[in-house]
Amino acid sequence: MRLKDLLRFKNIVIQCHDNPDADALASGYALKWFFEKNGKDVRFIYRGRNEIKKSNLTIMVKKLEIPIEYVPFISTEEQPDLLITVDCQYGEKNVTKTEAKKVAIIDHHRKLVETDNILSNINNELGSCATVVWKMLKEEGYDPNENKFVATALYYGLYTDTNRLSEVSHPIDRDMLDSLNFNKAIVTEMSNSNISLNELQITGKAILNYEYYDSNKYLVIEAEPCDPSILGVISDFALETEGVDVCVAFYVNAYEVKFSVRSCSKEVYANELAAFLADGMGGGGGHILKAGGTIKPELLTKPAKDLIRERLALYYDTYLVIYAKDTTLDTSRMRRYSKIQQTLGTVRLADVFPVGTHINIRTLEGDVDTVIDEEAYLMIGVEGEIYPISEQKVKSSYEFTNFVYTRDFEYEPRIRNSGTGEIKYVLPFAKTVRSLGSSIIFAKPLEQPVKLFTAWTEDKYYSGRVGDYIAVRADDEHDIYIINRDIMDKSYKPF
């Protein structure tokens, strides 16, 4: 569903969930702005038992001039031609049902309702509903920066729904953050009014009841149900404690188990741990140092605290940590492989921006920050993965061809000049190369998950799952790396 599909309706009501949060307010506000620019009669409402009272939200509504109405009752005569639920799904118990001739859903949560007869745009990979709406606006050629209040609302929606941006993982979320021209003073005012005295008490009680696990230096803290941002406050504070490398703070309510993860250990990525904790029962993600996630309570087979305890212990027992510069693999137990001749893409970064430019390379797999030098290249792998490579390795392993390189991506990689903000897409600069098949490696399937610190990246590890391959170049015993199981057969053959 696109926004242009909704312009055929005349009388439109946008409804967010009962007890709306900043993301719901931002999403509905931006939609109302779009429809009004297209000359539509539109109302933005919320229902339920309680009016907005939280201090940061009252500031948001007032300072950003959000025209939302509290409507506890709607008569049959007021039935709209189109009802759009934002940041929630029509029929869920967290949104009072409003009758309408036609219903549309715009949301970023996991699909929970049947949508056969409902127009919908549900993307649970994105960090906020604000991002879903921003993307829809951009697809129609609308720039929220035309209205700085709308841009500020969208920013704050993502900011709050990802625990102060600590759980942002999708590149489209990051694209929105980079593009919005928001009012920093208002965001600061709202952010500094986020904790009530009651929430301050919740924070203190939670911290006093911490559980500390000395073997791996982590804390588990359970809080009462609260605004998700409070979990970030708790875990941020707890991580400053001497001898604590990781903290998981969580609460349980009727709708979700929400948790926040913080890490100051280079052997534990917060986003990886968050995904591990929620695996099969929800979702988790974010940054290396700050992350979080949600577990669906209906999928729990035991109390949430017991599950988190068990999964944390399992996480630490699961991984083998390898430092390549200090490790020599026993190649007698590994098989020899040579590179299969294949056509790939490569980009000379100096063709994109001048040498010396600080850049951010954005891909679906994550962001890479680097400085362009004469020998810096990007390789576009057999599965479309992007990774840095030196000119020497490109020329020793590949030959350039005259073919045009084309590729379809779920998210097209792009490069941003960190100084100017200018963005350029990767593909227009890509050239086709053919592997020479001269590289010899030793490799074997992993029998347990691995965290590998390569000889060149001692502050960052690469994760390998069971079934992936650990490999080492025959001509360099410390050039150890992980090869995804899905890529191995396409890239190498037994030698």
C-alpha cells in the first residue's frame, strides 16, 4: 500500500493506539500533514480511558503544534470513509475499535491481525512507525523537512521507540536520521522531561534489586512496567559500575517483555546479545554498545526472568573467541580450497569521493566508517554483501573486465561524505571483475559458534554460526576469516 492509494477517500480519520506514545503521535502528525497538503478532510484522534499526561508528550503536542484530539466516544454518524490506524493494528486490544467504511493499517510491529480486507503497510524490520511513514512520504516525493515541526516529531518518534536511538539497526532508520532537519532544542527539552517522580522511584527500586553474575561480569535488573526509555536509563547507569561489563534491564507487562542491553566488553556486542535473547520469541537489535528488544509474553514457557537468566548463561557458553593475530589454526584438520572463477563487482573509493575524505558506507548489513586512501576498494560479493578490500588484494585475486556491473539489492548500498553529508550510491561506480581462482585457503565447517577478531580488526569481531566455515589463507597463517555457509559453495571448490 502506498499513500497515493488512500487519496481516493474523502473523509479520513487517523487513529493511534490508546495511551499514545511519541512514535504514534509523530506518525499520525506526519500523515495528517500529507493529507492536508492534498486537500483532504482529515482528523487525528486517540481514544481509550486516559488523556495524554506524560510531561514529554504534553510538551511534544504543544511545542510541535500536533493537532490531535482525544475522542472517547464516536457516534455512528461520524463514521469515516477511511480509518487509518498508526503504530497499531485495527482489532488489537491496545486500540479502541472505531467503525469505518474502510480501514488501513500503518505499523512497524509484528503482524498480529488478518489483513485480507484491510489496506496495510506493516514493516516490523524498522525501528519506528515514524520511519515507515517517512519512507512512504519519500516514495510520494514529499520531504518532511518542509515542516520542521513534522521533521522534529518524526525524529523524536524514532528516538523514543529505539531507546534514544540505541536500538537503531535498519539502514532506512539511519537514512531518516541523516535526512531530518529537526529542532534540537525541542528534542532536548522533551528528552529531559522524560522521567516522572514515579519513574525515578521505579528506577531506584529496580537498581537496588540487581542480580550480579561474577563469572562473566553482567547484571540482570527487573523493573516495574514503565516507559521503555527508563530501561535505558537503568542499564546506562548500571554499566558505569566497576566490574560490570554487560547489563540487561527488563520489564513485563500484558503486551510485551521489553528489555534493554548495554555492553562495554569488546567480546559482547549488545545487538547480537539482544537478538540472542529474543530469538524465536520476538526481536532484538541495535548498536554494538547499546541495544534492546521485545519478547512476546504469549510465547513464554517460563517466567521472563528465568528465560533471560538461562539465555544469558547459554550465550556466554556458546561462543569460542579467537584472536587471529595470536592464533595458528591446525590446517592438517582442514580441507584445501581454491577460489571459483566468478564475476563480482568492485568500487574504487577514490572514484566516489577524493582521497582523505571521511565516509560512511551504509549497507543492509550495517555501517562502516573509514577514510578514503589511494588503495581503498569495496568488493560486492556473490550474495550482494559489501566489504572493504585493498587494491593489492583486488589485483592479486581478480582481473578487471569490460562488462557493466548490475545488481538488485533489497537496500542499495550508498556512501555518505561524513563532512558534507553528500550521499552517492555505490552501483554507478562499480566495475565488474572476474576472480582468478589462484587463491588457496584451508577451511572447515564450524562445530560451534565463533567470535573472530581478525589480525586487522582487534576491536571488532565477526560472528560465525555452526555450519559456517572458518578459513585461513595458505600464504598467511594469521589471515583467518569466516565464510558464510551460503557463500562457501558459490565461492570456493576443493583443491
